[in-house]
Amino acid sequence: MRTNDLLARLPKVDLHLHLDGSVKPETILELALEQGISLPVYDKDGLIPHMRVTDSCGSLIEYLGKFDFTTRFLQTGAALERVAYEVVEQSVEHNCRYVEVRFAPQLHRNMGLTLEETFHYVTQGLKRAGRDFGTRFGVIAICMRNHPCADNLEVIEAAAKFIGKGVVAVDLAGDEANYPPEFFREVFARSHKLGIPVTIHAGEAAGAVNVYEAVTHLGATRIGHGVRLRENAAILALIKDRRIPLEMCPISNIQTKAVASWEAYPIREYLDQGLIVTINTDNPSVSGTDITKEYRTIADRFAFTTPELVKLIMNGVEAAFMEEHDKGIFRQEMEAELTSLGVYN
């Protein structure tokens, strides 16, 4: 079996996938017409530059600017449900067996949706996709760094109502450099009290100290990105010792300039040092990527062997925010499928 064929056929997981970074341009066209929102152009290909970054993207801030365009169309229950469904539909095309879809509920309320309604429609879309495609999913609710504490506490409280009904964790995202994690201790103290698992975007647009803060004071049991972890050997050792998985998103990490170049990308170094690395897409539409492309890119650039790629996949299985009983069943399913491909023993 040729390597590219195998990469396409491998069952995969995606733990770091943003809803509003996954909208298809043809969906934007239809939603705009339905909602009476004017567009700069009215053809699918013409919309792509408004939704997708190029190699000339200069920073995380520039990258995040693309979401100002996409979120305008995700302000109704029908739009949220549709796009949530399509996220899974697109993932299934690349043999993704489990996805954790994250979204920031407060960004979808411009037309009057309550927080609970945003959760309802996103989970309904994912449940419908799960039934249609046989794919498992989890929802991660994002608190935004530039939002007031009160708004983020509302997200935590609303998320708590949907634990066991699709929501599996909460997150912190946005402008990391200007809003360090220590600003949010109160917010995530509340999530801890309510028993909601936490993942935090950290070590992406700022240094390793943010990873330390996220784990030791915000209670993160996973880290989004973490590419700058190697800037501090002691913090890297802590993350290794505590077995905190990293949700790495290779193509996005290069585009946001979290890492200067592929030559400097630390994924091989991290895996060789024993860190728990997972591979994810971040924002398929904004980055012009998919989960197979992510694996193909690291296989080509870092000479990962098939057993190493399988290890990365199974790291994702183990790191999933999933009940242990369900994870045990899922682990067996993944092992069986990998065994049938002759790549697991």
C-alpha cells in the first residue's frame, strides 16, 4: 500500500477543531442568501480569500481576523446546527472516527440566541451527524480572552448544564500574548468546582510560562498547541511528568508564526522526548487543511514512520475527553481497524 493511500485510510481523531474555522464557502453563500447578508463576492472560489489565510499571514492576530468574517453567518440556531453537522461530515471524508468540536458561545448571540440555545443547536447538529456517519464527538465550550470575566463565567455555567449531553470540556482561546492565562483564574476555578475538564490554548503566541500557568492554576489537563514549551526545560519536564497531552496543529502553527519555520517545528523533538503529542486540524477552512493533510505533512517533513503515526493517532484516543467506559470501547475499535490495515500489533 502506498504511503499516501495508507494515510488516507488510517482511522484518525481530531481533538482541536474550531466550529467557526470549519465553515465551507458554499455554506457561507447559502447562509448569506438565507439571512440577507451581503457578500463581497457571490461565488465559492471568490469567497476563499476572505476565509482562508495565505503563507504571508504574519501573526495569530491576523489569522484570527478571518473569524470576523465567518461568525457573521453563525448567529441562528439553524446555521449553528448545519455547520456543526458539516464539520463531522467533512471529518468523516478523512476517516476521522472522533472529533471534539470547540466553539465560543458568546460569539453567536448577535441575533438573540441564549447561551443554552447555542449549545443546544451545536450539539443537535453533531448528534445528527453522529447518527448518520457513526462518528463519536464531543463539544468544547470556549471562553474568550478578550471577554469580561462575567461573560466567561456565564459560559462555564451554561456548559455545566450540557455535561453528559455532548459537552466534554471548556477552553480559553483568543489573543494569548495580550491576555495571559493568569487573568482567568476565577473563571476556571468555577469550572473546576463544577467538575468540567479544561484544555487551554497556551504556548502558541506566548512562551512556556503560559503553559505552566494553564496547568498549575487553571487546571488544564490538555494544552492547545504548546509549541513554545521547549523554551523552558523545567516546564517541559513538568508537562512530561504530568502526562499532559499537547494538541498540536502543525499547519496552523506555521501560519500563525507560533513557530518560525518547519525546520524549527518541535514535533519530532517532543515525541522523542516522551511528550504526549496529538495531531489536529485547528481550522480546516481558515488553514486550507484536513486531518489527512496534517499527517501527510508531518510524515513528509519529519520522516515519521508508520508506527510513529499510529502512536500519534492512539495518543489522540487516550487524550480524548471521553468517559473511561466509552474510551475503552473506542480504543478497541481503533485498534481493530488499525490491525486490519496491518499497522498495529
